[in-house]
Amino acid sequence: KRVILIGPPGCGKGTQSPVIKEQHCLCHLATGDMLRAAVAAQTPLGVMAKQAMDKGELVTDDLVVGIIDEALHRPACSKGFILDGFPRTVGQAQKLDEMLAKRGEKLDKVLNFKIADSILEERITGRWIHPASGRSYHTKFAPPKRPGIDDITGEKLIQRKDDNATVLKSRLEAFHKQTSPVINYYERKGLVATLHAEKAPEVVTKEIEKALGSSS
Ligand code: AP5
Ligand code: ZN
């Protein structure tokens, strides 16, 4: 299956991705995770992306389209993929259509994580992540067994630099202005399934399973 996850910051894209990945054997491509890794490694890409990310603005289409184009050529992504956080502009969506057309592939589903803005601040400010794996926790909703420590590796958890109330405002603005038109773009193609992303994680997982149908 070829699946896109769209929704505002903190809606649950990163939380649901491992579940979808496991059940459908898909590769998970999260542009935010890939950009953060590039920033941490101070690669040329990271240096170019850092300023926009710190402010909660989108990085340029060319940068992220380049990352995705390269990633889609991985053998692991030939049978299917989950795109988490891409496309985020109509320009990116058009570029993705071109890339897929060249490969003779089609999208199966666009999962629209619908949630009110008012719920997101608590989710974002309480999030702690394990940078190496991208696993996320929440002080209230999904606490690690030991505070500040990853359950699996025992390594330290960190908070993202953009996970504060001020930067969240810009991220939400970017979502409403630049990314919500992408939902309309896919609605016209009949690909969108809308989820109740404010519900508990297990409930959202069930909605996703229903939208995606049988595995493979
Ligand atoms: P990115 O990393 O994609 O951030 P985002 O879209 O803001 O999304 P988040 O990762 O914050 O939210 P999420 O939906 O994954 O939430 P999660 O599941 O962790 O992008 C970061 C930046 O990179 C952008 O601002 C931009 O600069 C740049 N960028 C990335 N892609 C780009 C692109 N395509 N074009 C241009 N620029 C791009 O959940 C959040 C918290 O809530 C967690 O603590 C979790 O435990 C908890 N939680 C999750 N689900 C539930 C639930 N159902 N109930 C209660 N708590 C829950
Ligand atoms: Zn995420």
C-alpha cells in the first residue's frame, strides 16, 4: 500500500506510523525526522533547513522533494510506503504525482488526521522523543517507564526545539495556510479517509485499519 498521513503538529502521525508499518510491512518516510537528523549531523541539507524549522516554517519544496525522491528509490520502499509529513504543499503533492507516474505507481489512501487546534498545545509541550528511533512519549498520555529514558534502549529522551507554545503557533499557521489545501487536492481524487484524531490512540488505530482494509 502507498499511504499519506496529513494532519497538524501533534495530531498523532508519528505515533500511528509504527503500527501501520508493522501491519502492512511498509517503509516509513517522515520528512521531519529526516530533516532533524540532517540538522543534527550538520549536513548541507541540515544547514539549509535549520532556520525555517526552528521558526516553525516550512522548508522549501525543492529540499523535501529531493529527500523523498531519493528515499523512494530504496528497495524497501518499492512495495509500499507511509509518507508522514509529506506532501505539505500543493506543489509537493504535484511533484509526488510526477514521481509516482514515472514509477507506474498510484496512491492508495490519504489519512486525514482531523483534530481541533485547542487540543494540540498539551500534546506538543508534553512530548519527549528518542531521537535515534523517532519514538515518542508523552508525560501525561504515554509516559515512559522511567521519566526521561527510552523504554527500549535506556537512552535519554529529549524535547524537540520547536515543541513550545510560541513555535507551535507558526507551525499551525503553516498547516492551515499551506497544508490544508493539500487535503482538498486529494479529496478531488477521492483518496481521503478522515480520522477522529482527538480520540485515544487505540481508537485512531482501529479507524486506520478500517480505512486501509486488508494487509499487503
Ligand atoms: P514534523 O516533524 O513533520 O512535525 P509536525 O508535522 O509538526 O508533526 P509532529 O511530529 O509535531 O506531530 P505528530 O503528528 O507526528 O505527533 P505525534 O504522533 O508525535 O515537521 C517538523 C518541521 O520540519 C516542520 O515544521 C518543517 O519546518 C519541516 N518539514 C517537515 N516536513 C516538511 C515538508 N514536507 N515540507 C516542508 N517542511 C517540512 O504525537 C504528539 C504527542 O501526542 C506525543 O507525545 C504522543 O505521545 C501524543 N499523542 C499522540 N496521539 C495521541 C492520542 N490519540 N491521544 C493522546 N496523546 C497522543
Ligand atoms: Zn511527527
